[in-house]
Amino acid sequence: MYCDFDIMEMFKNDILSCTNDLFYTDCFLKNENMGEIYIAFAKLPTAGDKFLYTYNLLKKYNKLPMECKLTNPKNNKKARKIRENANVKFQNRDYVSAFCEYNKSVMTAKIDSEDYVLAVANRSAALYYLEEYEDCINDIHQALAKKYPTELAYKLYEREIKCLKLIEKTSQAKLKFKEFLLHLSRALLPKEKKKDIEMQIKRLLNETNEKETNNKLNLIKLLGGPNKNIPALSKFVKMKYSESMGRCLVVSSDINPGDVLAIEKPYAGVLRQESYEHNCHNCFKRCLSGIPCLKCTLVIYCNEICREKSYKNGHKYECSMFSTFINWPSMDHMEHLSFYIFLKSVCNLGLEKYIATVCALNAETTDPMMRGFNNGKYLSDQFCSVYTLEGNETKRTVSDLFLRHCYAAVMVSIMTIAGLQIPDHQLGIVGESLVHIICAVSSNAHGITQPPNRKAWSLDLVNDNRFMPVASLLLPVLSLLNHHCDPNVVRHNYHGTIVLIAIQPISKDSQLFDNYGLLYATHPKETRRQLLKNQYCFHCECFPCEDNWPMYNVLSNQPKSEYKIFTDISSDILEKSSAKLYEIINKIQKNECDGLEYIQFLYSHLKLLHDNIKRPIGEYCDCQETIKEVLYSTANKFIIEDY
């Protein structure tokens, strides 16, 4: 049940990054003056000087982009060809491939063109056969709003009635019948054919009695309500500071498994490339009936609201730079996130205020715990909360820092070519701020995944499609969590909003711990410590590391007779509860249920184990991972309380 996806991706990306990074240093290595450059770079007194040195050096050696243009503009001819290919796949009943191609056609066609509206209507047909009825209806409404040909419109009304019937909304289907008849009368069909179609729909509507579905969602709310100074946190969580661990989050009361301790929307986030075509570029929600960017062909949105928000928050700049940026060496999703944070901040503040804010924060000497607070509050949507996150620049090697300055130089070059006016005398401070953002993202960004479609079909973007990569986010509040190889909280993604849930009982005044990638149960101590040292610049001293806890492959074979019970609890209670746990796991594995109906039992069983048996034990791991799996796979059954 453990997900190693992010870590395997990290290792693969490290290898790819090393290859791409040679682009910036190969000429110096050939000239055998890399060492001299590192020395000169390290001796420069300020971060701004280091940036300007790197920027001018790369410019001299032609390592920066020379042009930036929209390489994939809207093109109706191309969209038509893609749609024609999709039609062949549709006729062959390859509905998944047809859907993907129709979606590309939607993204490629000029908005309001006939090619666009036909692609949307065709996509609705593929979605119908994939049993994605809600998305099918969304596309039908889009096509009708964009003036789908009158003589064909009856097909869309017919399809919508069928969808409504299939999702047991018969009363709504009956309301659509009059509109269907009106458009059927305008169809270029013989009278007999029209009568046959009308009778088919009438029979469909009369087949069964009304049975409306009741998809009641479970409400997620912060334990005790929000913290008045850090609203993303529960009122029972507070910030503290220590010299050894910096800022951290601590609970002010006893916490039980399942308690919701934080709900945070990211300051910024970017999709992974494999999710560009099927997830909203703004809220990261999967959108099978999305609407495209008005200009580029690379991104899609779940609705007009998200498209407008994205444009205002940075895509108005990003749009023209996107193709150049993502195809430049070493510009992966983490660099994209850094770039987007800068663009969003400049859009919200304006360049002049952005620079003034950066200068003020760089010069700030207040209490380190209060950095990033604005008028007594630490807010997730404030740039000061982002910029004051730790970037570990002083702990990084010269070669690491030089490469991050190279990335910032590429970003500045792309922005200036694309038309963003950065005065020469402010180039240093802009570059310096970008380097810090790049470092802070490297140390604080979170990746999110989403469960695959529970229907028979799947986009199959990764080998283990239980864990589909979606986006990389920067969350200013959750970035304050320190690492532990046995974390007591777990993060879950609910359409781009991240919820922090206790995964262990936590005693009052204890620190909350997240996991930065590798758990004690899945990887040996040496591997965990090496990755943490390389990526986050610290040596882990948590007790699974210090005591060298065995991995799950050992714990899972441990006889229960060897469990060390430290209370006088009855063995019958433990055995009965344990038996129920494995019954539930068996049901989930056989797809007999999703486990949500048993979630409260799972929380109580975890507490029972925690309060009575010395860890580590395999059963504790099994219970924790089952809880994570249930929460992950049932994310669509929850709604978050609006504070």
C-alpha cells in the first residue's frame, strides 16, 4: 500500500537533471576553468552580485534563450485533422483514445470556431461511452452555447436525456424532452425516422420509476475551528521556534487519529506535464470536459472562473513564455513552480512593489518566528509568507548554488525577451529574489497525486495508476512542518486544497511531523538520511533512525506473540479488533467496498494499538496505510467547510 512514486520520480529526475545541468557547465569543463568560475562566484559579496555575474557569464557563452514566442498557437486546420483521426478511433470503439484526441482538438481549435464546437460535441460522445455522464452533459451545454449546427442539435439533447436517465435524474430528463422535440423537428431527417427517435426517448423516460440519487458529501472541518493568527491551522495548533529546528507546529491539546489539523490552499502550484491536458491549470482538479486557454494550446481549465483567475495570477505572462520555458534544459516542474511564483507575485503586486517588498524582507531583522507575518497574521495567499520560507542557501554547495543562479538567469532572460520590463539597475535584486524562490521551492514544495478513475477505463499515465501525479505546490503553512521518518500527520489533496489529518494519537505540546519522502517502513536508514541530506540539507535524528527501526518487510513477518503489550488490556479485545481490521483490508483489496464506512473503526483501532503495544509493529503500519488508502481513494466524497 505504500506509495514510492514521488521518490522514484525524484531519483529519475536527479539523473535527468544532472544531464541537463551539463548544458550550463560543459563549456567551462572543456576549458578547464570551472574551478576558477566557482571561486570567482563564491567570492562575490552579495546575492545580487552573484546573479549578475552568472547572468552575464551565460549571456557571453550563449547559454540563454534568444527568442520567446508562442510556438503552438491555435490552428483550426490542425484541430480538424486531430478530430478526424479521433473519429476513426471512435468508430473503432477505442473511446479512450478518441477522447484524448478530441480533447487535443478542443485545445488546438480557435475558440468560437466551428472546429472548436464540433470537437467539444464529439468529446461529449466519447465521454458518454466512457460513462462519464456529468462531464458529457457539461460538454453538451458548451457545444449548444457555442452555436452547434441547428440541424444536428437534437443529437445533443437526446444524449443529455440519456445521461440524466442513467444518473437517475429522470425528472430533469423529462424537463429536457420538450427542447429535444423542438430541435428534432428542425433535423434534416425523414418524418418516419424522427418519429422512431421520439418514440425511443419516450420509452426510455417511461422505463422506470423516479429514483433521484442522494450523493451526500462528508464535511471536512478544522478541529475546533481556525487559529486566529494562522487561519489555515486548527485552533489547537500553534507555531513555535527552536534554534535546532527553526519554526515548527505544535499541538496545544491531545489529538486523536482522524482529527483535521490544517486546511490550506497553495500560494501557487503548477501541473506536472503528464497532467496538462486533463487537469485544471488553476485548481488542479481533473477536468474531462475542460475549456482551453484562449491563446495557447498547452493548458485547460475546469470552468471560466478558473481560466480568469489563472490569467490574472500569471498565465497572462506565462502563456507566451510557456513553450520556451518547458523545453529549455533543466526547466522541470520545480523550476516551473518557482517561475510561476514570481509571475503571480508580480501580477498581484506590480514589479515596483514586488521589488520593494523583497528589499524590505531581505533587510528584516525581527524575531525569526514572526518572519512572514503581516499585521499579526500568517496567511497562505501572501507573498511575504512565501518569501520568508527557508531556502538553505548557506548550507548549499557552491556548485549547487551556481546552477540555481543559472536557472534564475534563464527565467530573467525569457521574461525580458517576452516583454516584461525590468530596469537594468533592478536586475540584480530581481535575480536574487528568483534564486531564493528557487531554493525555497526546492526545500518546501509539496507534490500531490490523485486517485485514478474508478470506472473500467483509465488514462494510464503512470505504471501504478493508483498514484497519478498531478501538481507541485507551495504551501506556506504546511511548509513549517518538520520531517520525521514516522510522521504523525498525513496530507491529502481535495481538488488542490490540502488537508492535514492526524495519523497517530498526538499528546499535548508535541510537535507535528510530516514526511519529506521516505518512510522508515519502506527504505533503510542510510538511504533516508542520504536523500534528506542531499535535498533538505539536514541529518535526520528521529527515533526510527536513531534506533534503526526495521522495515515493513521484516515487521510484517513478526509473530503477534512477540508484540510487547505494556498495559493490562485483555488479549481478547486486541484480537477481535485486529481480526476486524484484516477483514476490512480484505474487503477493500477485493473491491467489495472503498472502506469509508469503516474509517472511524480504523481510527479507533490505531489508537488501541498505540495505547497498548510497543512499536514498531506491522499491524500498526497496516492500519495506518489502510486509513491513507481510504482517504486517498474517496477524496471525491468529501467537501471542505468554508471558513
